[in-house]
Amino acid sequence: MGTQTKVTGVILAGGLARRMNNRDKGLVRFKGQPMVSYAIAAMNAVADQTIINANRNIAEYKEFGLPVVSDQTDSFDGPLAGVLTAMMFAETGLLLVMPCDSPLVKAEHLQKLLSTQETSDADVAVAFDGERLHPVFFAIKVILKPNLQDYLLNGQRKIDHWLEKHKMVTVDFSTEAKIFININSMAELSELETRRER
């Protein structure tokens, strides 16, 4: 780690997953492991502390041995609400964010977000796959918390819109864009499990 700013990792598991029949995506199994466990393994390797943002099944998430923090509101306000909660909890200058349903993202990918943020000193470093942003994968300065609070209080929810308001740098993952496959249905889940084994 060296002189690097201390980092709090947050795994976003706060959504409703309507397309998964409202099943809690982080707890759905991929190759025999709950999907959130892949995120935890990746995050634990690079963050000084890892927390989970969840609004349901809190007891199940607590079984992973990490702090579980819920949104300030109970209206499932999207990923930014989880980011704000994590900023309130964090005692570090930097927050590293990823979702609970991307089992192909590894520690080295998260480290690339951190390293890019550090070298550019941008407010936020966001994953980019060569075609589009993946705005739930980013490293961000916690000092943006008041700004995010105002944004949400004004009824705004769009994460990419908020990130673009700040000094933002994109992190190029175009050679491995497939890592961002996130699983939105049980059919996609079984397809990904079989395809990875060929």
C-alpha cells in the first residue's frame, strides 16, 4: 500500500433486482458461491476495510463478517444512495465502489481504478470498456459527500450524470470488457456458468 490513501471498499447490494424475480442478486449462487463472495474477495485484497450496502436480507449479508450498512431512506433510491451511506460510514479519504453481481471482476481490476485515481488525482476514476462507462465501478474522493447529499435531496438519481459533474477520469478496460458482465436473470446466470468452463 505504501503512502496510498486508505481506502474503504463498498459492495453495492442494495437494489431490488426486479429482473431476477426480486431475488437478492448478491446471494444468488454462481459456481456454488454467493455472487457477493466474489466481490468480497476482490475488494478485501485492495481495500483497508470492506463494507456491504444492503437493504434486505441484512442477517444473511452479516454472515460474511463485514459491516452491513443500509440506505438512509427505505425507498431503494439506487446506487448513489448506497454510495452516500458508505461515505457517511467511511473513515478514509477514498471510497472504492463495485456491485455485488459481477463475479468476473478481480482485485487487479479494482487496483487499476485506485491507481488511475491516485496518479491523476481526479475526484473520481470510473471504469470504461471502450464503448461505455460502467458507472457502478469507481474510486471516488469522500469529500464529495455534501455534493452527493444535495444531488439526492434534489430528487436526482442518475449515477453517470452525477459522476460527470466532477473531475472525472475514465479507466480503460477495453481489452477485457467481458469482466463487466453483470447477471440480470437466472438464464444469464446459467449461461455464464457453462460458458466460462469451456
